[in-house]
Amino acid sequence: MTTDRTADAAADDWLVGSLDLEGYLRRLDLPAREPSRDALAELHERHVRTFTFDNVDVLLGQHPGVSLGSVQEKFVGRGRGGYCFEHSTIFAAALQRLGYDVRRRLGRVGDPATGAQQGRTHMVVEVVLDGRRLLCDPGFGMSLSRPIPLEDGAEDDYLPGWQYRVHHTAGGWALLRRRDEGWEVTHTTDELEVRPVDVVMGHHFTSTFPGSHFTQGLIVTKHLPDRHVAVTDSTLTVRRPGQPTEHRPLRPGELDDWLTTLDVPLTPDERSRLLEKVASLDHP
């Protein structure tokens, strides 16, 4: 099969023709497969189990930007992760190169019913496959493991105990996650066209605005084989399907161990500066 089905990269605003697709698939330890629901699910799950969701570069003040070239240098070249704009940028590019019908979408984190005003600072990927629309969300702190249909009321419980549901809204779609106290809106996405400059602007805000939580504290999460782990500068949260959530303060010196467990490939200088930065944060 051929995996390069895109137009000339010079005419492609997203520059997906420049993606090192073979290198990306090697990182995931997957072969190139013809588009299918099973192949898409496998790719999505392997992605979220390979790369961390993190804001390390934002916190260190060294983020290279969200162009495909910068993102693939991190993900493919170094095996690093990042946050939603990076995950969805490289994931969408890989899907296009593999022959999928892809649309990039932006959304707002949280529940608009709470009255909190959130910017369009989350990025997801929509795939149209066999006439069905599917939501791919590889770059969220507690991300979907596999795509979920964009159909009102659609539910996913691929991992027992971790249930997700989609609701159609006036402006687009809401993704909900089942919590002990009921369903919680994680984010809402709209159906407006997304251009590369929109992603650059969203990234600029979230990575530089003093009120952005990405500039104020650390977050590193990953889907491990039997659990999902989220580490901040002060807390540890471990979720296992169908079991009570473990949530506790991070012990002194424990962050260094979790960076190893979560396989965050930092240089010695980055690791040292990150630990120093976290130690300097003012925890409540």
C-alpha cells in the first residue's frame, strides 16, 4: 500500500507531507494499515500509551511552537510528549498521510453551564470513516483511549469503569466522563473551520498568559498498561478501571521517580531545571 496520499506539501497549509510518517509509526511500534475503524482505534490507543500529556516545555519557558516540524522533532525525534495542540497536530497529520478524512476542531475545556468563560484552547481531531463521524482526543489529561462516535448519546466503555458519552449541543459537541457523582463535561468542541494560525494563537495564549494553568504548575499524565497516572507539582492521581481513585500529595523527591516511571525522555539539564522549577513553586 502507499501511505502518502496527500497533495503537494507546498499547497498544504498543514504541511502534512513533511511528516516523517515512518518514524512516527516506529515510535508507536505499528505498521501502516489501510484506513478502518480497528486500525484507527489501535493507532489512537497506542498514541496515548506512548506519549505523555505534559506542559514541561511551557513550564521551562522553552516551548518550540506547534508547527508540525517542531512537534515531530519532539515526538518522533525524542519520544517526548506535549499538550493538546501538539498531540492533535501530529495525530491529524499521520491520519491524513494514512488516507483518513480528517478535520481539526477547537473547543473549550470544562462545562459552559458553570458560567466559567473559557477560550478555545483545546484541540481535537474528527475523522469521517464509512459515513460516520468519530471524535479522536489524543491530547487531553485524561484522554479517550479510543475514538468515540460523534452521535448524540453515544457512549464508550472500552475500559470498564471509565465511561465517556457524547452530547450534541447548540454549538457542536460535548464530551462527558462518568465520575462517582455523575456525568461531568470535560470539554465542548465546535464545528468552525480551523486554520494553522488558530492553533498558533491558542498555543500562544495557553503557553504565555500568566493566568493559564499551564504556566503556573506542572502536569504530566500517561496511560500505563493497568492505570492512568497524573502527576502535578504537588499531587499524584492514579486511576484504575473499576477501582477507587488514588489521590494524594506528592512526597518530597517523588517527582523524579515518576518522571522515570512515566518514561519522560528529558535531557539531564532539562530534568534538573524542571525539578528546580517545581521546587520553587509556591504550593498552597
